[in-house]
Amino acid sequence: MTANEETLGFQTEVKQLLHLMVHSLYSNREIFLRELISNANDACDKLRFLALDAPDLMESDSEMAVRISIDPETKELVIADNGIGMTREDVIQNLGTIAKSGTAEFIKNLSGDSKQDANLIGQFGVGFYSAFIVADRVVVRTRRAGNESSDAIEWSSDGDGQYTIKGIDKADRGTEIRLTLKEDAGEFGEAYRIRHLVTKYSDHVSIPVYLKNEVEKDDDSEAKSEWDQVNQATALWTRPRTEITDEEYNEFYKHVAHDFEDPMTWSHHKVEGKSEYTGLLYVPARAPFDLWNRESPRGLKLYVQRVFIMDRAEEFLPLYLRFIRGVVDSSDLSLNVSREILQKDARVEAMKSAVTRRALDMLAKLAKDDTEKYQNFWETFGECLKEGPAEDHQNKERITKLLRFASTQTNTEKQEVGVEDYISRMVEGQKEIYYLVSESHTNALGSPYLEAFKKRGIEVLLLSDRIDEWLMGHLQEYQEHKFVDVTRDGLELPGEGKDEKKEQKKESKAHKELLKRMKEALSNEVEDVKPSVRLTDSAAVLVLTEHDMGPQMRQIMEAAGQAMPVSKPILEINTDHGLLMRLESETDAGRFNELARLVFDHAQLGAEGKLDDAPGYLKRVNALLTELSV
């Protein structure tokens, strides 16, 4: 070991990652080259950006490039770039540790299932380690642009849990990765195979990728080396859509998103006029492991006049569209734009509005053209989209059209009913969109709140996700159709004529004494007692006033430690039910109060799926059963 040589151990997570990567990606091992070229391209992009303010970083070499060669003696594969390069600290941090938030969650999600793990590994952006799929040994030689040649660093590892770093001399800036290929990976030491892979995976990379060829001369001459450019080196998003194949779009997505699967759909658009920019947006096929961490880095790659500016520029899409990947290239912004400037620039806000509409139009097109694929999208990202109506009032109607729900029409837990489907099935005289929020789909299907709707053949949307009550609090209407919660007071059903309403008023008068006695007996539990228009089989239900918070939302707020104001529901009773008839004829005050509380308990079970006083309920039921058996 030389004086400046040091051997260090990989971070525990890196060890796990190396093991899983080699085993998970073995069947698709050729993607290692795409990942290494992608990293080299990023390094060149970063140097180009930094050189805007510090031109000396370019030294004497201003042409960005990736150069691939095969050592004819050792058959080692070498991928070199003249990008930004790394310091000793960069090397330790980038190649020895995974210095990212969510690392523990990422490792926890790695399961050993090759297809699933391949996707996660790509999402986490650790493509460098894919080199160990094909190499027994990896050596990295790198020098940071602007540093002395003697400040260069060599990093080497056999992927066995540790790595060695030492100082070296390196005349050229940038990074060289040298792979000692495994015995069964000899194909990657053949020039024709490398040429094919670069064309297949990296044709769209915006900097040239050169391949070194050994050209044989006659017997008296030595072989001569030539560098052939293998890729087009044209930023894909700058090319006309008609000239780009689906395969090219798919491969560019994998480059941008560091994903191993094709995207679900994409949208490529160029805007000219007051604001000029090009956007290429993708919807991944799978959710990233950190989708629900709202603090995770997100956003689009930002270019200005084809010059890379920053990764994950979050200012161009709202948070509810955080799953979208892609590129935005502006002709209007300054090349020295920063995140702080982006947050205050009116042009950025205008672009965000336009890019958001494009993203929603892309989803609307998917929903129209391919319902099965859109259903897959909804099951993957639907809960993100449900955040939209509260966050993006401007596009509320567009988002609402994209929402999907379970309903009494389909009688399945699958959320596949859109509001336009619902509207098309409205019964005669119906104007409102009725919905029910419940703890679970099973509870919703058996809910007493649905009895009158089933009798009249009126469809009800069934919502059981944790976010649903919060969502519906921001969905007042869609195209003049109001959303109506079936658990609220004042419900009026389509098909109710004047005679029926008169009958309800008449019923209130007929049972005036019962309503009064029940209200007195349950004064601590309910605000009022009324005859019900929504019940056909059940004895009673609890309904909320217009401004009361529902039980699902109340639980969420209380779980967050927020003190909630006390509110009492209204008890609606079915006066034709045997239990209410029995109650109405009861003359003993004590027994009346017990039976009234039993009616309330049943209503609370139907509404919330739980009881405030479970022991008392059991006592009352046992007393009633004993009485009936005598």
C-alpha cells in the first residue's frame, strides 16, 4: 500500500445494494453501459453549467464527450468523460456511501424479486454500481475540473465490501471508469456489441459518444486507432416528434428517470409565442418507493437553450403531479438562473401553469384512448391526483374529470367510475352527484345510508381512502352538478313529489310525542331527532349538519394531536321499523330511555363502525334479548 493509499469499507446499505443489484439485474445486465454513459453525460452537463460563470474550468478542452475503448491486451472496457470530475471527498461520498434521504426505506423495499428490485434500483439513482454486474473489478480515475493534475484520485474495488482510494497524477479533467470484465461477460469486450448498445440505449444523449476502433494496416504498418462517433448527440426533445420512434422515447425516459421499465405514456410539446419552451413529460409505469414522502426531491430536468441547469426543478409542476418525470427546456430564462430566482420569476409561474395543463391533458388523453392503461395509472397514482383539487383551484374541473371512484353501480371495490360516467347514468330528475365516505368499502356497501338510493335505483359513489373526506371537502360541484354527502342533514332525493313531502310532514306530526321523548332521552348524544327519508330497512341513522366534520376527518385530525370541537349529530329514525314501534308504545320511562339509547347505538355503529359505550350497548342488548325470551 502506498503512502497515500487508504482502504475503506462500504456503507452497509451499499453492500446490500451491490448484492441485490448483481442478482436482480443479471438478466438485463447490458443496461450497465446505459447507466455509466448517463452518469458521464450528467458530469459533462454540470461542467458546462458551472463554466458559464467560471470559463477557466474548461481548461483547453471545450468539446464535451464520452469516449469508450476496449484494451486489446487485457480486454478491459473503459468509459471516460471530460466532465466535472470528482475530488477525494466526492469520491468517498458518491462511490462509498448512499448519502440520500430515504435510504433505509429504499433498502427495506428491496425484496429479492428481480423485476421489482430492478425498478427500485433505477429510481434510487445508483446506476454506477451496475458496473459490478459485468465486472470483477472496477477502477475509477478522476480529477475535478480546475484542480491540479496531482489532485486526481483513483478508486478501486472488487465489490467485496471495501474499496481503496489513492492519489494519482491525471493530466485530463473528468472521470475514467475501467472495468475488468467477468469471465461470462466477454461479449462486452467486443466493439460491435458496444456499438449496438450505445445506439440502442444512448443515441439520444446530447453529447457525442465515441468508440475507439483499431484499424488494421498492411504487414509493415502498425494498427492505427480511430475514434468513431456512435450516437446522434442531439437532444431528443429538440427533434420533431414525427422523427422520433416510440423506442427512442422509451429509452430517453430511462435515461432521464434512471428507470428500467418503459413509461406508461408521454407528452412532447413545443410552445412558441409569449413564452417559448419545449417540454417532454413522462408518466412512470410504477410508483417510486418514496412517492408518499412529500419532502423527497422531485421535478423535471431544467435546460435553458439546451444547456443543462438543474435536476429535479420542482417549480414547474405542482406537488400532486410529483410522479411525473421529464425535461423542460426554456428559451426565455437566464443561463445563470438559480432555485431562488425560479421561485420568484413570473415567467416560471406562467410555464408552470402551461406545463401543468399539458400534464393533465396527457392523462385525459390516456383515459380516453386506453381505459385499461388509465386504470393502471389510477391504481398507482390516483391518491396523488386526489390532492389536486385542494392544491390547484385553477385546474379543479380538469382534475375532477380524471378522478375515479368505486360505486354502487359496479358493486366492486375497484375505483373505475368517473364523474362523467356517473352523470350519464343519472335517473330522471337527478341533478346531484351523491357520495358516501366510509372506513372501508365493505362498510360502505352495507351502509344504511344507501337504502333509499337502492330503492330508487340511484347510483352513489363509495369512498374509503383516508384522503377521501378531505378531497370531497374541496369538490363542491362539477359542471353545475353538486356533490352531495348522503350522510348530511337536509337530503332531498330525486323523484320526491309534493305529496311525498307532505306525507313526511304529516309523519312528523303523527309521531311528534315519540320524537320529543327520544330527543329528551338522548339530549347528551344528539342535537335533534327526525323522521328519515333515507331508510327502508334500518331503524335509525346519524346524520351530520352541513358544517360538521365527518368521522373520518375527525379521526385524522385527532391523530395529528389537534383538539376538535364537540358536535352532536342528528338522529333520523324509521318510524315504520318494529323497534321504533316498540319504543313508541313503551310507557316505562327507564325502559324507554334504554331502548332509545339502543337505537342510538345501532345508528352509531352504522355511521362510524364503532361505539362510544360498547359495554353499555352489550348490557342493553342482553336485557332486550332476555326480555324477548321470557
